[in-house]
Amino acid sequence: MLYTLATIIVVVLIYFLFVYFTQKRVVKTLKEDEFKAGYRKAQLIDVREPNEFEAGHILGARNIPLTQIKMRMKEIRPDKPVYLYCQSGLRSGRAAQYLYRHGYRQLYQLEGGFKKWTGKIKTGK
């Protein structure tokens, strides 16, 4: 029993390390000032769900939720930088991995996500 539990813990740990290092390879994580310096010349994509986007988002962002990225990938140009963010950084990392597998190479994400953002925001109705 103890051996099985230890094996499961090791497998889960290896999986998380694999995901972490894969994301480090495919997407560059930027601090807020670096993100601000480049996102106006790029495609700024909020990968949170529409209700989260409406509650508040970075000025100029387009909402393409992670759950819809496969269907809406044609809306994102592969020849221009893509700046991604979500609430904390997990979903934007997953979106970056998906885009990378489909030929996108200039991928950036906001460190800490929207919850750490101190710049201008726009809220819905």
C-alpha cells in the first residue's frame, strides 16, 4: 500500500515537472513592466471565460477562452507576437502550449496573471 502511494506521488511529481519545463520552453513569462512594454504591438489575448472577461480585463484585450482556443485559433495570427493572460497564469500557459504545437513561436504570458495586474483595465456593463 505504501509502495503504491509513493509511486503515485512520484508519477504526479514527474508530470508536474514535465509540464513546468515544457511551458518554460514554449512561452516566455514577463513581469508586468515587460508585458506593458510589448503588448500594444502584439495580439493581446485574455484566455479567461467571458464572465471573467466582462468583470474586468486589460484594455485592448480580446477574449478567446482556453475552452474555445481550438475552434478560434484562426483569429490569432502566427506571424505576430501573442501576449496571453488569464487569472493566475495556469490557463495562459496551457493556451501557449496548444498554440506552440500548432506553429506559433512568439508566445508571452503575464507573470501572476490578471490578479497581479496594476495597469489600466476595462470593465463590462
